[in-house]
Amino acid sequence: MQLINPDDIQYSDITPDFIRVPSAWGGQSIDGKTLTSNGYATYRKEITIPTEDVGMPKGIYLANIASAYTLWIDGELTMQLGKVGTSIEEETPEFQAKLVIFEPKQTTVEIVLLVSNYSFREGGILEEILYGDSNVLIPHIFKGLLKDVLLMGGFLFIGLYHLVIFSTRRKELSILLIGLGGIVAMIRALFVSDFLVGVIIPIENWEILVKIEYVAELVGFMILILLMKYMYPREVHALMLRVSYVFTICCIGYILLTPARIFTETVLIQVAMMAIILLYFVGYVGIMAAIRQREGARLNLVALFIIVLAMINDALIVTQLITSIPILEYSLINFAMFQAIIISYRYSLLFNKNRALASELVVMNRTLEEKVSDRTSELNKKNEELGHMQLMRTRMLANIAHDLGSPIVGIQTYLQLMKDGLVQAGNQDIIQQLYGKSDDMKGLIEDLFELTKLESREITFDWKGIEVRAFINDVFRKFEPDLDHLDHKLRLGKVDTAADRGEAYFRIDPFRMNRVMQNLIENAVKFSRTSNMIITINCSLLHDGLEGGAPQVRIEVVDQGIGIAQDELANVFQRFYKKQEGNVSGSGLGLAIVKEIIDQHNGTVGVESEPNKGSRFYFTIPIYYEDN
């Protein structure tokens, strides 16, 4: 707690205290008093040099002294960094590595440092002061700077490389995050370098520089968390993500709103929390992903574990608890390299799959026209046998040609683009569209085949007598979980299946009748307006067979969807009819299949609907009672 100029030291009777250098003041004891990080002091050191070194260029390298100092060599003021003061108001902090060149005038060299600290978590000389010949010291310093430059260049190259890849593959958010992470790591490495940051960044305010360094570290931490989320979405718990978000935002706000002397005091707590969160992603997410054999999970598990160890190591170094080498930047380089290996492996697999898919599509394209021609010939023959349905068959063929022709043309176009080299073989958007078109053709052909067999009576029905209520309950149990997965709700409304004569029965093919209910429920889901829509099944008796009229049951599927205009209601059970609003996916044969199955059960189908008020699809079929 004294600031003494060299002249006062020489001509005053001062009893010195001794302290190990490098070290921080905080926690050390002098004259029975425990020092705190805030304060000021005068360091003095005499060194004896050989006679032949007198008058020769010598150098002193001061790397990390917190948080302002004035240097005197042989009584001459040689260097002043920041402004030394006896209070926070008087002090102007500044951190920057400095190399001082001087020529000793005698064999004894006196070095005096006046140091104050009111702005950082630790005060004093925190790194070794290097002394030596200038022609040896300068190359030694530049070797360290070269390491920093190479490290920053590596991060910059990795970041830009992945950003360029992302510009061609916009859906791969993990690649974007790796690119941004490389840029953030480069910024942090720059601000950690005490010498380079003063040369490159034109910011004189030390407080701002420290805040940028700490915020960059937190941003990099958040990018790492987001990367794990996008790579392993099924293993990462939403609660842990929210905890990570809140922690990072709170820490960034804490750093931006408080002085450096406050937020740097709690750096160990912050790093400990970050390490705990990362341990979750290593200990749970990483291990679960590896067990489930997710792509690249084992490499990521090793890389993340190294990052956690590096964070702990660097935090202990910064807080002067251990003496070691900072390795966080190297662990990040290692992580980025692992990501590059994973991406390369992924592209190799995709290329092989795409090549196989292209070969299959070529074969499919060669035979598809023949299959369509054969199917058209068969349908024409049936039209000749069923003259009264000639017009309907003609329209059906036109719809088939249109619905099959569109995906065929799309497949041919994409294959030609791949052949001409205009589209990369690994383009995920093209592959997804090819898969979608082939899937549409498959669904259309399957539905068309089933409808054709139903109309031609080529399907043998397996008739069974089943209680109506038991059938309705079985349908509800079967389809309720499926709708829960689609964020919709299936519920039973009015279920009235009992009369004076007991429970009603009907004679049905259970498999075909389940297909009817499946098509009606899927149709309701397809034209829903929002998620969490309620789809209701109602069942009621129309006649009991005693007061006139054949006994029948009416089963309804009621939705809250977009509805159907009045002029379209007559068309919904026609083949290949598709609603032009809302969801237009599907073959257009689902409701036609429903009608054909109900017709063969001697029943009727219908629909009641209004735009934006939902729809009520229903069918009626005959019933009987056990006393019949």
C-alpha cells in the first residue's frame, strides 16, 4: 500500500516486504495482514549483469500486470501503461503486453514497478517478467505471437469453410453453428492474446475489451449447446435447453451491466456452471447418442469431454490455483476437426445412397411407362365389359394419366439435371422431392388397385356378426394413440347402440370396415385447421325395426376442419376428387374406397359440411338383434 519513486527508495530508510512473483496479491499475508485484490504497491528488483553487457541492447517483456503500472529502469521513467492510482477513481486500467528495450549503464540494473489494481479480480504481476538480450528476446516473443496468429487463422478458416458449405446446404443448421463457432473462437483467441489485441483492435477502453472477451466465451458456449440440440434432438431434454438459455442470457447481462472488477471475481463460479451443463451433454446426451449409434456420436463424446477438461484447466490457471498451459483453444480446434471428419463421412454415405437411388430411379423410369400402359389396357378392357360405365372409366383414365404423369416428368427432369451435372448428386432437396414423387405414385397405385378389385367384386369379404358398441370401442382404442402423436384428439361422443330388444349387431367384414373408419379419420386430420383439433365419433340407431323401417345404425366422424363448400359436397365420394383448398396431398381415392365398401355392406354414405365450420361424414348400414 505504498507508491514510492526510485529516488525516494534510495534516500529513505524503507524496510521491504517480499512476495513471490508471479502471483496475485489476494489471499497472501504480509506482516500478519491478509491482502485483498484491490490496492497498490511498489516492486523493486536489482539484477547484476556482466561487464560486457553494459551498453548493449537489452529487453524486458511485461505480459500481464493488473491493472495499471509505471516502469522505472535505473531511475528513468521507461514505460507507463494505464494510470496508477490509489483509488478506483484515480486509476485508469489497461492490459497489454509490452516489450521495453534499453541499454544498461552499469553492472547493476534497478527495476522499479508501481502497480495498482481496482479493476480486475487479481492484482499484481500475474505472469513472469522476461529479461534478456533483445536479439534473443524478440524472436522468443514472436514465436508466441506466431502461435496465436496460427490459432486464430485456424479458427477463421474453419469458420469460413463451414459457412461456405452452409451457403450451399441451407437446411444443415449444424454446419452453420460450426461456422459461427469458429468465428467466435477466433474472436476470443484474439482478445486473450494480450499483445495482438492492442495492435489489431483500435479500442482503448480496457473495460470494453474484457467484456467482449467474456461475452465471446459465453456465445461460443451457447453455440456448442445449440449444436448438440440439432445433432441429437431426441437425446437433449427441453428443460436442460431452457436452463442453458437462461444461464447464458443472465451471465451476458451480468457482464454487460457490471464493472470488470465485479464480474471477474465470479469467473470461477461461471466456469463451474458451464462445466456442469456441458457434463450433462457429455455424460447423458453424448453417452445416450453413442449407445443409440447416432452418427458421429462417439467422436463428439470424446471431443466434448476434452473441452470440459480444458475449461476446468484454464479456469484454474486464470484463478492462480494451478500452474499449467491453457488448452481451451486447442480443444476447440480438436472439436472442429472432429466435426469436419463427421461431415465428410456423412457426405460419403449420402453419395453412395444417392448413387444407388439414382440407379433404382433409372430402372423404375424404364419400366414405369410399360406398367402404366398395361394398367391402362386392363382398364380399357373392363370399360368395354361395363358399357354403362364408359364415361366414368374414361375420366378415371385421364386422372390416372395425369396423377402418374406429373411425378414421372418430375423424376425424369431431376435425373436429367443430375446427368448433366447441373445438380449435385448429394442434394438433399432433390432427393427429398424424388422420394416424395415416388411415394405419391406408390400410394396412388395401391389405392387404385384396391378400388379396382372392390368395384370388380374380386375381393372376398370375411363376414362376421359383431356387436356395434364393441366395434366402436375397438376403433377408438386403435386410433386414439395415433392421433395423440399427430397432436389431435379422438373422442367418443354419443354412442347409442341399445334398443328395447338389446344391443345392436351388424354383419360386416371387420378389416374392410376398419379401413372405412381409418380413411374417414385420416381425412378429418388432413383438412384440420390447427393442431389439437378434436375429432368425434358418434353412433346412433335410426330404426329399431318395430315401428316401421329397416333397422339401421348411423356412424359419424365429426371434425372441426376447414369444411366443404355446398357445390362440392356432391363430388367428395367420386374417384380422384381432391379438395383444392388446404391439404391437397393424397390419391383422391380414399373416400371412393369408403363408398364402395359401404355399398357392398348394403349401406349408404353422406357428408354434411359448411366452410370453416367442420364436416360430418357418416354412413348407415343394416343391423340386427340376437333374437332374430
